Amino acid sequence: MKILVAYASKYGSTAEIAEVIGKELQKRNHQVEVQAVDHVDSLDGYDGFVIGSAVYAGSWIKSAAKFLRANQDILAGRPVWLFSSGPTGPGDPNEIMDGWTFPENLTAVREKINPKDIIFLHGKIDPDKLNFAERMIVKSVKATTGDYRDWLVIRGWAGKIDQDLKAG
Ligand SMILES: Cc1cc2nc3c(=O)[nH]c(=O)nc-3n(C[C@H](O)[C@H](O)[C@H](O)COP(=O)(O)O)c2cc1C
């Protein structure tokens, strides 16, 4: 099947997650394109879509939110998997973020698209890359810094997408 993995990433860690999901699907014989949402020209010809964004202040990056809204009619008719990446520190991502699962301002779009699955994945904070305001936010909310992306979970989720695709 032909799959588009489309992502938004500010500092690159979500882009790397998208690449790994793409590689896992390729290993399972799917034809995969991995693209930043703002580089996607057309949704024509894809059998399925994996779409994700880093989370900043409880929201998806604007380009990803815009992509989901703009393409909701097409996406509603095809299989879609959504991921968000963000929480750092040990433990379940949803618990670290007090039960957050998906941006509230995308609830209507999410309901319309009716994705096969939604996952909230650990992310990475590299304080050296952040601007001053971001460093202050990270400090004030006492966020743990470091790379907490769990590649086993990410690869496992890609495997689940493959199973869903094969099950039709
Ligand atoms: C200023 C700031 C605000 C953040 N806000 C959230 C948030 O609200 N929820 C969350 O889960 N992660 C939050 N994060 C963590 C990022 O989502 C995480 O660093 C992510 O892996 C960044 O992805 P990127 O490298 O693709 O930009 C925040 C990080 C920064 C620096």
C-alpha cells in the first residue's frame, strides 16, 4: 500500500520519529513517503496517512493543525493514524501530561477524520537548542530535559499500523 507519513517538527525530534515509522512500514513492504506537512503537494494516490506533530503548550505545531483542518474531508474517507510527541521524563506520556491525549482545538477535526488510532509519544528536549523564552518555560514547569523517545514503542506502533492496513 502507498502511505504518506506527514509531520511537523520544530527541533527535529518528531521528524526522526516520522522517519522511523516510515522505515518500519517500508520494511513491511509498503511504499512510503515521509514529508513535512508544509512540503506535501497532494494527497492523491495514498491508501493511508500517518500524521503527527510535536506538542507545544498543549497544541500541535500550526502547520500540522492547518494540514489536518485543510484536508479533513479527504482524510475522513481514508485510514488515518495520528501521533503527538512531547512528554519528557519517565512514565506514561498521558500521565506525565495529566491525561492529555490530543489537542482540544482539533477535537472536531479528529471526530470527523475518525482515525484508526491516536498515540501520544515521548519526546526530546535539548535545552541548548531552545530560545530564551522556551528555556524559561521549560524551567518554570520543571520539565525534565533529555531524549525520552521510546523507539520500541514507536516501532511497535508502526507494526500495529501495518497490521491494521493488512486487515483492511
Ligand atoms: C516551550 C516548550 C513547550 C512545550 N510544551 C509541551 C506541551 O504542552 N506538551 C507536551 O507534551 N510537550 C511539550 N513540550 C515538549 C516538546 O513537545 C518536545 O520537546 C518535542 O519532542 C519537540 O519536538 P520537535 O523536536 O519535533 O520540535 C514543550 C517543549 C518546549 C520547549
